[in-house]
Amino acid sequence: MEFKIKRGDLTGQKTPCLILGVFEKHKLSEPAEAIDKASGGHLSDILRKGDMDGETGRTLMLYGIPGVSCERVLLIGCGKRKEFNRRSYRKALAAAVTLLNDTRITTALCTLPEVIPAGMTRYRTVRDAVTTCADSVYHYDRTKQEKKSPRFPLKRLDLWVAEKQDTQTAQEAVRHGGAIARGVALAKDLSNLPGNICTPAYLADKAIDLGKDYPELRVEILEEKDLEALGMGALLSVSRGSRQPAKLILMEYRGGAQDAKPVVLVGKGLTFDAGGISIKPASDMDEMKFDMCGGASVFGAMLGALELALPLNLVGVVPASENLPDGDANKPGDIVTSLSGQTIEILNTDAEGRLILCDALTYCERFEPDVVIDMATLTGACAVALGKHPSGLFTQNEQLAAEILTAGEAAGDRAWRLPLWDDYQEELDSNFADMANIGNSRWGGAITAACFLARYTKQYPWAHLDIAGIAWRSGKKKGATGRPVSLLTELILKRSGQLK
């Protein structure tokens, strides 16, 4: 979808559909008041008849409004004016765009970004309009014979701003929002593909394609023979149970100073996880194709940085594998040696994400990173603790914790910090190896998983995002969310000086 900024007299705007906000108790937004005045109170008359009460997300399409140039007016409910916040703003936007996308209207003009919710700015309302609307019209049909995309999809949404001095800010927000939206869509596309298509080799090919599209991106794929030569015994132990060879996908973008230390993003790329010998229950196992959402989010964030040509150095690292039961697969009680030289007793083969991540995190030392952030659908325990709303954040670096939490709040892609105390480390004690791959009890599973990773990240500032609760939706709307691409892109926008 294309987005453009429009300004000028709202009553004279020639558009197939003008979107206006309405609050509860028949209160009109300021743009709606202007249209109401030009129409001789036509909107107020309709609202008084009770056709719409302003409840968030409720819609009412009007035709033949006197005194204005638009063909139609779409009234969208925004809830109570005093309670109008980011959540209700996004809900209103999504409802409006979903309705338009299901009709024959291919172009519309939206005034909702002019109705700024509490705690937001002009930049944020415009950027949220772009990302929310793009998310609302996202449609997956790659593996469907009958394509059910709208016959007349919404192709362009113009965003209206009242004041000339806001135009530059709004245009910058559209540019940033568009790059984030495309990054999110890429992450969704990769994550939604089934495991028989999106294999480790497929992810590697996608990285190579990205490098062809953006020559400033250097891509390197380490094959199993390379991983064996390096000594990545933990990663290779996971792929032994699969016919699909493991890959370590490396993407380097050098947009900053030559001597500037890079930001390194590491994403778990488990393209399918059956649990190995410690096999998962059959129910909902199909959703384990989403176990590579961390890796997909690295692709999405890299795309955003490339499209915006951000002035920073960024490295993406995606360890990719499958985890399946096989005669050569890891067995409970096996001991493997990681790239760091530390040995690991595998008590549960379904705790494989940390095995592929630990070798990737050790490999990151050679980049001499300014910071390393990994993201992984690592533990169901994190989803139990936090539900489906925030990512779980783990780090011992106070400054980095504040930076990530702030970025999440700003992007509307929130994280919540959980403890990473040494008290939990003893849970990983093993009689036979330097550590076990799971805790000795069922308590604090997300924390002990993060503690495991922390043992491989002592050479640089590091944070871990457990995205098991937020990476995909189940049920009727099953599919990837593309999170935390927005959080990551917000963070690198700030680090590159593009946001104050």
C-alpha cells in the first residue's frame, strides 16, 4: 500500500472516501467538525438519529454529504475522548482500513492522524497509521491455489495534516513507517511458510537474494563443514536429527563509520521443531513452523535498515536448523561441546534453541560488537509468565535494558524485563558436564534459559528477547505477527541518530 501526506482545505479534498473520527456521545473530532460545518450540520444530524455511538472500531459509511468534494465519508468510532489512547487509535485505524479494503474503494484520505492520542506526537500518529494500516491489509496466500485477496484492494491511503509546519515530520514518519511495515511483512512471509518450504537452505537463499537486491549488504552462509571446522558442536548436534543441513546465515551492513562497532542481531532460525527425541505433543505441533520467528525478525530489521540507508553498522546472524527425531538425533543424557569449549548435558532435546543460539553468540565475538541482541521463541514459560503482549527481556546491562524498553514503548512493540540473577545459575548444574541445557526444576524456565545464554555472552553487552508469547497468533487468525521488528527498527533508528 502507498501512503502520501495531504494538506489544505479539507472540504475541498477530492477523494473517493474521507475518513473522520467520532467519539462517544456524538462528539466529533476537529476534522469532522470542519466537515460538519461545511455540510450545514449534516453529520451532527445523522449522529443524533442514533446510527452511530462512537464506540471504538464502529463504522458508518455516508454518501452525498453536502458542501464537500469527497464522494463518501467514513465515520470511525474512537471511543471516549478522554480515554483515547494509542490502543484505541490503532483499533480505529485497523477497522477503517479493513472495511475499505473489503470494498471497491482503492484510494482514501484519512484524518485520524490529526487526532493525536494522549502521550503521542505527530510523528508517532503518522508512523502508526502506516504500520497499523499495512498490518491490517497483510494477506498470506503463497500456498493457496485459490487466491482470496480483495478484488479491488486499497492501494493508496493519503494522510491529512492540518498545518504546513507538520508536513516534513509527517513525511519522515511515512518513510520510516513504510520501511518498518515492509520489514514486518518480510518477517511474516518467512514465518508463515510451512516447514517443507522454509527450510534452513531456503532462509539462506533469501539472505542471498537480499544481498543481490542491496549490494551494500554482504552475505555469507556457513555450511555444516564450516561449522564443524569451527567447533560448533551444540548447533550441529541439533541438525543431526534432520535431513536438512544446518546453516549459519551472516548478513553484514556497513552504513556507519568504518571503525564503528556494529549492532549485532541474532535470531533463532529453527524452521521446524518437533522436539527431537523429547517429542512434543501432536496438538498444535504445526505451529512449530513459527520457531524461526526470531530469525525472521532479523531479516525484517535488516530490510528496514537497508531501505532507510541508516548510518550505522549492523550485523544479522541466524543459526538455522530443524529439530526432528532420528536415529542420529540428540538423546537425553548426551553431552556436546560448544564453540566456546563449554560442555553441555542435554537433558531435554526440546530445549534446542539455546543450543543453536549459544554457538552463534560465541561466534559474534569476532565482530567486536557494540551490543548483541538475540531474539528467540525460546520458552513456553515466558508466554505463561507474560501472556501474549510483551516480549520477555533479559539483560544484566542496565543501560541496554532501558534502551530496549524505551524503544519498545515508542514503537508500540513492548517488552517487559525479567530477572537474570546469579541465584538461578545453579539450576543448570550438571554432574557430567559444565552445564545442563535445562533447569533442575520446572520453575523459572524462561529465566534459566536466559541464564544458559548468558554464559556465552560475557565478552560484550548483551540482551535476550524471549518472543515465544508474541511471535504468532493461534486460532482463527493464526499467523505470524512480525514482532519484534518494530522494536528492533526503532532501536537502530535511535542508535543511528535518525530519531531524537
